[in-house]
Amino acid sequence: MSTDVRIKEVSTSMEDFLYRTPIKFGGTEVDRVTLLNVNVTLESRVGKIAKGFGSMPLGNVWSFPSKTLRYDETLAAMKALAAKAEKITANHPEYGHPVDLNHAIEPQWLAAAKDIVIAQPIPKLCILTTCSPFEAAIADGFGKLLQRSTYATYGPDLMRHDLSHYLGKGFEGEYLQKYVLTQPKPSMPLYHLVGAVDPITAADIKKRINDGLPETLTEWINHSGLTNIKIKLNGEDMAWDTDRVLAVDRTTTEAQNNRRVTNWVYSLDFNEKCPSVKYLIEMLAKIKEKSPRGYARIQYVEQPTKRDLKADRANVMHEASKLRPVVIDESLTDLESLLLAREMGYTGAALKACKGQSQALLMAAAAQKFKMFLCVQDLTCPGASLIHSAGLAAHVPGVAAIEANARQYVPAANAGWDRKFPGIFEPHNGRVNTGLLKGPGLSAV
């Protein structure tokens, strides 16, 4: 293709931020973040030059959980991998569409991780997270070179391969553009996170932060007009988990009644800590018994049990998925894992920009083909990384809401970005102005 590009230059930088308040998920509290920022220079076959930018949190607690390695050790592994990925990406000589460049380079990133000396192998999810800003930068630069939104670059006019090249049989003659919106949805609801240690009411606050931002769920609902609430659960204490959902429901109901709002929803996120699918089914039954209306508002459940699906084949989701969509999240690293999840009864998929632009869109295409429920989750993404995540949500049909946790936990990392994209970083009436994300590129810079 005459529009194909090659990578001329790559540079990286990192930023560190402390959270204003910790977030707890998967049994671990996190109070800081390191952002990996990537700049690339691309050159077309006719010598045209464009620059692209990508950014993503190095979410080591989520992508590289370990019972033996410390936080600083898993973070150091990700930094070492980022350095290797920078060289690999910069040295890639071929021209191609960003999806094909990623198709060629990703195996090299995966192989490079094996050379990093650490007490346990770096998980594939962690490798994808580390390398995702490189791919975002390439996708961003490609759109800017063509002076169009990157989401309008996935048709046969620019791609030499149809989807069967990446997804196999059943996708012959189809291109990504069939499953991707070229224009963003004008606005989308924001899914607000209630972490496992977040105060629900004022009585839960031991000491106020007093930084001008809301601190309780009630305050956040009134501040942002929220209608979508995501509840983090522990998965190891059914009484606590059940009471937590009921407490969120009581508080939300009171706040919404005061606002005269009648429509709102919840999602439940166990971060794979449920010991079994039986735990999930029993807990949902308890919630339904104690609060039928609260139960009715549960929109979906994120991956409740262990991420190693092959080693946890007994925990099939067929019965649970009859109650609510159950989405694969941490396990989703490639088409094989999506197919296995479907076989095990998962009926939805959580897309994440931190797994790579190309992979997220390819999984979105496959999930739509299979008629699965779709949602987009962020990695407490601030700044440009939220633009990447929000852009993904806004351009994938079927995704109904956006998650944007950084405004709660690390708003300092949004400085500057919140002025450039005010409707993204500060929701109004519970909605995000995704109509801003029209490019060129990924609309990052």
C-alpha cells in the first residue's frame, strides 16, 4: 500500500505520580503510578513524515500480580522491558499499516521479555501493557500522517489484509472498519469506581483529604451526576461483598431519589478473586433476596475467577451468565483466550487500550461477530492514556459507557489534558463528551 509507513525514530520518557487516595483491587492497595510515554516518528513510502504519541500506566499490580515479588521488582521488570521494546520498535525496518506493524513486532516484544532476569516469568498481560503505548503512538502517527482519525483507517483502502489474516475462518472479506465506528459516539455515560476502601458515606471517612474534590459516593454522584457505578469487591468474604453492594445500592438510591433520577446501573468487579462460580451465583441470589431493585440494576459482572482459564476449567460461567453477562477481562490476551472464554460460558469481553490498540479492535470485531456483551475498562488511565481508552470506547459499537478512574485517584496526572479535553476529564450529568475525539490520529496531542 502506498500509505504504508515505517518507524524512523522512537523515544520514551516516564512520569511518576502519587495518588490522592489509594485504590484497592485484587486484595492490594495501590497509591502511585508510573506512566510510560512514547513518541514515534513515522515515514510513508513517499517520504512524508508524521509524529505520534502514546501513553499508558505501567500497571504492574494488575498485570503482574505476584506473591513473591515486590512492587518495585515487578515495576523494574516492566521498565526493563520498555527499554527493550524501544530498541525493537525503532529497529523494525518494514513498511506497513499499524495493525500489520503490530502483528510483526508483538512476537519480538514477547520474546524479549524472556531475556529479563527475574524470579518468575513476565505474564503476557504485563508484556502487552508495557508495549501498548508504542503501538498507540504508531496508530496515532498514522492517522496524523493521513490527516484523519485513526479509527477511519481500518478499511480496504488502507489495509492489505482482511480480518481472516488475523482472526481466521469466518472473517473472509471483512475488514476492521465493519466493526469500528469512523465517527465517535457524541457522548457516553461514565462508569464511576467505588474501590474496596473508598468511603461510601461521610461516616466511612477517618480523615478528610479536603482538596476540593468529592470524597464520598454521595458527593461524587451529586458532583458529576453519575448514573453508572462500578463496585470493586474482594471475592473472599461473601458477607462483606454482599453488604458492600447493598450499601452502595442504599446510598446511590437515596442520592438519586434526591436528584429525582430513576435510571442508573451497577457493575461488579471481583478482579478474579472469587474462589468459584458458585460463590458468585450465591452472592447474586443474596443481593436479589435483600434488594430486588438493586439486583435488577446490575448490568454485568467482570471476570470473577482466576485468570488462568486453562488451569481453572472447572469454573465455567454458563449458569452465572444466565443471570447477568459475565465478561472476560484479565484473561483476554489474544483470540485463543477469547475462544476459550466463550467455551467456558463467558458472554462478554472487557476491552482495554492497555492491551494494545490493534488487539483491542480485533477482539472487539471477534466479540461482535460472536454477539458478546462489550465494555471498555481503563487502568486508572490519566492524560493521554484516558484519551486512548475513551477513544476505543467511543468507536466500538455496543460499548455503552466509559470508565475514567484517574479523576478520582490521580487527578494531578490529568493537568493540562483536562483543559484540552474538558468534556472527557470532567463529566456533566454523568456523561463524557466523546464527540471531541475526532482526530486526527488518536486525538492525543
